[in-house]
Amino acid sequence: MKNSFPGYYRPTEEEFSALWKNGLVVLDTNVLLDLYRLPAGSSKEVMSLFRLLKGRLWIPHQVGLEFHRNRLSVIARAHKDAQELFRELGKRFGDYRSKIDELQLGKRGVDEIDALLLEMESASKKIEERSKTAVAEQLNPNGQDSILEALEEVLKNCVGPAPSGQSEIEEVYKNAAARFSVKMGPGYMDDDKDKGLDPKFMSGGLVFERRYSDYLLWTQIISHVAEYKIKSIIFVTSDEKEDWWTKVSGGFQAGPLPELREEMRAQGGVEIFWMYTLKDFLKRSVDQLHSKVSQLALSDVASVDEQARSSISRRQQYNVEQHPNNQDVAVLRAMAFLNYSTIGMYRRCQLAVSAEKKPGFAIFVSIDVLMVEREFIENIIIPAIDQFRKRGRVISEIYIVATDPQYLDVENLLHNSLQSFSLNDKSSDALDFVDLIFFWDALGEPVLNRHFITPF
């Protein structure tokens, strides 16, 4: 039966050994972008493995295109996540010091407590400064990019050609649409990946559609291996959806879809095709290539994968097609992404509660609502906070949601207006010590910019 249904049979250990010894290694876009999401040390370990495989690595044109289009937004997101962590650590140290002060240890006979706290604060600042320096070196979109330079080195002359013309792309998309209609991958689970984004974009004089990108890169892999008569291939991807993988009970991945393995054999002439997530690829490389991969690097990759799964899960909780108002759609999408649930509404402000934070009450409002109301603080924000206070809900965060890049210039203006109100209007303390977060969902992966409002 194996001759009739080869895609359903796992390669033997001998075949795996041959695959790892001689096979072409194809990297997906998300694997390249994960180099920016990982801490610097773990990113360097992954790059060391890629250098070990230099000459055997290859990426389709579509992977290279997606990488360059998304690189800066991924850097920006990773940089902001790091800054959020630094702020949180600083806040926690402040909370810790406040608790120590409450204990009045000096009056209880504990000597030199102030000196010890100063030493802790000094050490904490040194750690923060060195960490910020490391982050700035790795994640500076305007500076030298060591990751990009390293990728250029290992992938030089290892990138597939662009489509020959628009007619070639349209033929691929026609086939993709037919496959998606019967849930045939890869890519049918990305059919809504352009929600909140332009579904099409132009590059090199060609028009591309986001939802068909996985299938396009798949056809480019097949064309490459068929042309160069490559008999064994490893595809490394962080995409764990069922339009690539065979999954059984409990989410266990039993390898690539049999249909894809058979297609690679029939159309590409490949004898052995297998797929790995980046984490599994790193683990297997230790045995097969004697690579040096630390447990910390494996843990960091697993953490990045988990964040990606959580992001996809939150996005899938909300189907934007069910809601006709684009402003409300953006707000509800932001709430779903951040794992908030709505429990009330007042003057177009959504009161939401977090499933992760305690007490976790926040207001979500579209930036469009604020831009059309001249006195938006007095007429929208303050009344909404006061209304929810009457219900016993203390608001700690205000999320302003935007999908239009033209509003990037007004973020500081809105923040300054709210800060000024908190400083100068003593008739209300509604904005005192509230976190103001701008949720930008315009250029791919959402970006959060956090500001803090103080009454002094």
C-alpha cells in the first residue's frame, strides 16, 4: 500500500538521516522574522545553525518579499514589547519599595534599610540600562541590522525568482481559490488574513493578494525542486495551522499533510519531504548535525510560538464580517486581540473586563469618535468614566483604537490634551493615574503605545 499512498507513511530513520545529510532546507517567512522576536542570545544560536547549513538553505521569492515587507513592523513591535517590560519592572520595584516603607522597618530595629534599598535600586538601574542597550542594538529600525546582514550572508544567491508576470500570478490564484473551496491547503486558513489590511499590494510592478501568499510560496518551492531535480527537502515554518499539518487528538502534529507530501512527490519529483517547526528543527539538529543549541534557546522559541498561537486565537474570536460599523469593528477586534470582554457601553465607549488582569476594567473607544467631537474629554471620556464608576467599576486603562495611519500624528496631541486636563481641571479626578494606550491596527501586527496620565 505504501507505493499507492506514500504520503501517509512516515520516513524511516535511514531516510531521515539522508534527509538531514543532503536535503535542501527551505525557510518560511515567520522563521526569518522570529529572529527579531527572540532575545539576542537565542537569535544568535539560530543564526549559527543557519550558517552551519550555508549552501543548503533556500527561500522562495514570496518568503523574501513578505520578510522585507514585515521586517520593520516586527522590529517596532518587539521594541515596544521590550519597553513595556522595562516600565513594568520599574513599576514593580516602586511597588516593592512602597511596601517596605509601609513596614517601617527602621523603627523595628532593622538597620541600614535605606542603604540596602538604594543598592537594590542602583543595581536595578544598571540592569535596565544594559538591557536597554542590548535591545537598542538588536532592535533599531534606523541603525545597523546585524540580523539582516547575517541573513544576507547565508542566503546570498539562495532566493527564488519573482513571478514572470501577472498572468502567472493570476493562474496560481485561480488554482488556490479552487483548492480553498474544498479546504485544501496550504493557505485556506489564511483566507481572512487581510482583515483590517488592504487585501492586495503591489511590488515590482506585480499585484499580490495576501490570502493566497502561502499557496504561492508552495508553488514556488515545487517549481524550484522540479527544475533542479532536488530529491529531499525540509521545510521549516512557525505556521502550525491545519492547512499545513496533520493534527490528531490533543493537537499533536503528526507531520505535514499527506496530500502535500504526495503533491511534492508527484509535481516536484521529491522523494523525501518533511516539515519542522523552528523549535523541533533546532532540537533535531542537535542529534543530526551536532549543532550547539541551548535549552534556553529552545525555551525562547517555544515562548515566541506560544505568543503567536495566542495572537491567532484572539483574532479568531471575533469575526468582523458580522459587524457593519467599521469603527465598532476595530474596537471589538482590539478587545478580542487583548482578551477583553464587553460588559457595557456609554457614548460609544465600550466598558470591558480583562480575562487576565484583576480587576482589569478598561474603556475602549475608536479614535474616529474622538476626532469628530471637539470637547471629547468633557463630553465623552469623563462622562463614560463617571458613568461606570457609579456601577462600581474603577477604570485603570483607556484604549484608543485606530486603523487609519493618518492619525499617527495626533497621538501625542490626544495624550497631551488628556494630561493637561488631569493637571488643570481639579473638578474631576477621573483621569488621574490612568494608563492611556493607543492600539494601532493599520500596518499588520497591532502595535500598542502606552502613556501614563498623572495629576502632577
